[in-house]
Amino acid sequence: MTAAGLPCMLLRGGTSKGAYFLASDLPADPGERDDLLLRVMGSPDPRQIDGLGGGHPLTSKVAVVAPSEESGVDVDYLFLQVVVDQAVVSDRQNCGNILAGVGPFAIERGLVSVAGETTSVRIRLRNTGSICTATVATPGGSVDYDGDLAIDGVPGTAGAIPLDFEEVAGSSTGGLFPTGNLVDTLAGTRATCVDGGMPTVILRADDLGVTGDESPEELESDATLTARVERIRLAAGRAMGLGDVADATMPKMVLASAPVQGGAIATRSFIPHRVHTSIGVLGAISAAAGLIPEGTVAHDLVSPPGSGDPFALEHPTGRFAVEVVVDQAEDGWTLTRAAALRTARKIFEGAVFPRPRT
Ligand code: NQM
């Protein structure tokens, strides 16, 4: 007997792709919900052949959206990373790329009314409690996905969705520099631990014996390198107050090197076991925040942008420019501004038929 179909929308959000659901269409119990989502996405299976997932962490993502009960907030967004090859669904990290599709989804599902040519959607990121205001083009009363913004890592162009973040610094760990230091030595390697919405560890590519312009495949196939990065990550998890991160999808590990395409820095990001084909949104904001202050591990590699210009992070498929302002206050470092431009695309809307329980 075929199980009932589940209302679902598939959207590209930034450089990721995910299944978007109304919370009211999913079981309220997290265990039951996660079991259902594993079957929807086709995990665990390296190819996710029996589900919606695309066999890579960047295409194995879920957004759960609900009207918010909080005044001044339109919708609550819970991000769930469905691990490709393990029966694991994790709510321990945010995702700023999938976030780009939340405003359009909320408008399409009638949770937010169209306000005019553009509609601002104030979103609570339930994974960490942060807030983001997303601005969606809504000419003629409905979401317009088309436009002329190209983002590297996505073919063609689409309509810009500005994302403006609040309360992201330290949202998983309690501080922008959660160890209290700008540089730590972790498993024998210099590192900057930073949390600008995504717990992130910055390493110098040259300290790890690589140039930093390798492809994701080259980095992933270097067993000595990946084992060393993982040792540093486990030490960083403890140092950042995240505990044992062996099964967690963060902190992210960013290898920094001198820019080669006119950006401020070159990056390769382990997320944490596959290497990102570009870089995450909050990952990029966190990395920028951990590179800008003098004294951080790779600050001397940064080619500073002109005054008022965004901070462009080079990555394997191009560049991603973020607006990040970091200030030093009496009680420590603060993230005064965190913003980025993304696009989203509605790909499919209908019902998904989860694989039955085995
Ligand atoms: O850092 C991938 C992505 C992400 C996360 C990851 C993201 C973010 O590109 O905000 O967007 O690091 O797992 O979707």
C-alpha cells in the first residue's frame, strides 16, 4: 500500500537545495518527524536514490516553517540537515542558503501577506534563536523568482533576496570568539575559532601543507589532510563549548589562503567532511568576522576591501561577498553588521511519497 503523499515544495536556496514543509504538515514529535524525513530524502544511502536528496550535504536539507507566535516575527524556520549516508537528522546548525527560500515559501503558503513591490519577512532561525529579515520581490501580488543577480555556484540569474541578520554572533557558543582568544593551538595547529552564526574554525592552508586553491575533490581525497582537519575539529568543538562534535555537522573548517581572484581571501570549507563547492552564508559571515580583526590566524593573508565595500570570499566556484562589520567593545568583540545577497528558485511543488519504514 502506498503511504499518503506529504505536501512539499522543493526550492533552491542560494547554493543549496532543500525540501520545504509547513510544520503543521509534519509530525510534532521530533523523533517521528526525523524518521519521516530520512525516508523522504532517501537516507541513509550515498546516492539517496529512493528519495529527494541529491547525494551531497548541500542537497540533503530541509526547512520546517511555521507562523511565529512572537510579536515582530513573521515566521519560525527550523533547519534540518539530513545526513546523506547515516540515519541522522541534525538541528544543531543554521543554514543561511536554505534560509533564502524561506521568505518566498512563507509568502506562497499564505503565512505572510504581500506588502507591495517587495515584501519583508522577519524570520526567527529556531536552531539558534537568531533573526533574519529577508526581502522578497513581490510585484503584482506574488513572488517573482526572476531577476538579474548572478551568484557564483548557480547558473544564470535570479531575483536578489537581501538577508539582514541580527543576534547571530555567538548564537551557538555564547561569543563571537567563544574560546576568549583570537588564536588557539588545537591539536598542534594554529586556529581562530569564531561564531558569527555558524561555529567556524579558520586555519591557514599553508600550515596544513596545501595551497588553498585545490578542488574539493583533491582535498577530500587527501586522507592525511582530512584526518588532521578532523582532529583539529574535535578539539575545536571542546574548546568552543560545543562538547563532542564527532556526530555534529559543525564546526565548519575553513582553510584560508591569499586571494587570487581579486577577493579579500581565498577559502576552502570542510562542512565538515565533504568540501563545500562554494561556502555557506553564515559560514562566510563567520569566516569574515574571524579574519577581519588584527591578530586572528589568517588576518595577514587578507587583502582588505575598499572602505564600504563588501568582504569577498573566494571559493571553489567563484566569490561570495558579505557585509560584515566587527567592532571591539569593552566587553569583547561584537558583530555590528551581518548581511548578504542570495537568490532562490521554486523548482517543484506537490506531494512527496516517503519510502515505507523497513
Ligand atoms: O553557513 C552548508 C550551505 C551551508 C550552510 C554547510 C549555510 C550557512 O551552503 O549559512 O548556508 O556549511 O553545511 O547551505
